[in-house]
Amino acid sequence: MIVRARAPLRLGLAGGGTDVSPYCDRYGGRVMNATIDRYAYAIIAPRDGREACFHALDVGREETHACDRAIDGSGSLRLLKGVYARVSRDFLNDERPPLSVKTFSDAPPGSGLGSSSTMVVALVQAFAEYFSLPLGEYEVAQLAYDIERKDLQLAGGKQDQYAAAFGGFNFMEFYAGDRVIVNPLRIKDWVRAELEASLVLYFTGVSRASAEIIDQQVKNIGAENHDATEATHRLKEEAIRMKECVLKGDLRGLEATMQAGWEAKKRMAAGISNPLIDRMEALAFAHGARAAKVSGAGGGGFMMFLCDPEDRIGLSRALLAEGGSILDFHFTQQGAGSWRIG
């Protein structure tokens, strides 16, 4: 039997950063996001012998480990090994079965689309399917979060795991004690279509490491840095406004909210913006953009631009002339899913 799973990547529309501790523990976080038809994939198959093989197909990395020994949780394949180790511990009585675990993604690491966390969700979903584990969306997302943030000690928030597990447009609430409430939104078809026609998703060509930016954000909140904390409060308010604008189809309000959120986010930590991002933002506004932001922690990866649909081609051409790439996409309502072959 072979099991395949996939989980959708997400666009962070508003409130990103308020889902990171200690802010969400002290004040409560609010995030607005939506998943797109680009995915992280996981494949699990049995192996002969007493070894487990981990293979990230898109980056060409592979490791084989004896099943009767502890799995080293470091290195470029730590996400794959971390999920395998946690599932073995929590659900298989520490038995480590001989498996082939493979992954690949439609987006590069550091893209700002939540690719690492989405990969962990796809892996958890694949293991749940393979071993018939009774895990719903909340359980899959929480387990993925625990593996990535607690077991592997990778910096970040909570929104990516829940977006990948649930799929669709969601308004999320984050509280102390890892309490999360996901509110799926019923978006009118014409609003979804207009957003798809208006959003330009541009990859800067710079794959940034979000951990350093998030660490600085955590330190600023922990030290009660007034400006950073007030900026994060503003981000939370903009997430609430974004939800209202999307539900009502208030596209001009949505543009204003996205831009206000981006201006607030830049105050949260150094490195969220940089000369390249500033230059691309100025170029975009000169070619019809009405709002701009970086998707994810900042520093690079994908930038999002809102424009009138008739300005989309001209804006895209101007951005492409700078050497990056445009990602075409559609919104998707489906979250993580899995299936069996053979």
C-alpha cells in the first residue's frame, strides 16, 4: 500500500505575526488567510528490511536510518524525521517501522507561503492515513505545530498549520494554552473571482529565513517594546477589518486594510522590509498597484500586490522585468487530504 497526501499553501492576508507567542498568549491573536491551489506533498510506502528512508525529492536530499536506533532530528530532512519520530512515539509504542517517506512542494522553502509548516501538515496527514489514526483537522494542525515548534524548536506561529489543515478562507483566533478557533468564511463567488483577478503574486527571487525575523519579533514583544507591541495590536485590528471587507465585498476597504497592515508589520521587527522590497513596492505602485505586502514573516519570498484587473498585465510585466517570477493561482476550499494506492 502506498499513501499520498497533500496540503495547500496559504496567502497571509492580514494579522500575520499575532499568532506568535508570547503575543497571542498575552493579548490574543487574529489572522485572516486563504489557501491556494499550490501544495506540499508527502508519500509513504513500506520498505523491506529494518531501515527507514527519508527523501526530499525537490531538493535532492536523502537519508536512511536504522529503525532500531534513535532518529537524528537535525539537518535538512528534520521535518520528515521529526514527524516520523513523533508518530512512532505517540501512536506506535515507539516502534519504528521500515518506511519510505518522500516529500516535495510547489513552492521553495522561505517563500512566505507557509511551505515548511504545510509540509509538516501533509506528512502528519499521510501518517494518519497510513496508520488509520483518528485525527481531525484541529488534531492534525496541533500535532504539526507541536512537532515543528516544540519538538524541532523551529521559530514561528500557528496560522500555517491550521490554514493547511482546514483550507479555504479562514479568520483565526489564537489564545494562551494553544487554544485556537478557526472560523471558516463563506465568501461570495464574485468576491473570490475578483480577488483572483486583482492579486499579483510575485516571487522576489530571495528565499528568506523567517526564523531570525520571528526571533526578533518575539524578543520585542517579550521585552514589551512599545512600538512593536502597538504595531502588532494594529495588525490584529486590520485582520478584523479584512474579514469584514472580504465578507461584504468591500474591495477598496480591503486594499486600504492590506496596506495599513503592511505598514504596521514593518514596525514589528528589523528586516521585515529591505531595500529590494521597498524598491519593488515603489515600482508596483507606479504601475497600478493599490496595495502591497509581503506574504509571511518578511525579508523576501513572495510579495502580494492588489490592483485593478485591467492593470494586472502591465503590473506583471513591470515586475517580471526586474528578474523575479509571477505565480498564477486560484483559491481552494479544500484542506489537507490523503488517499491510498494499491
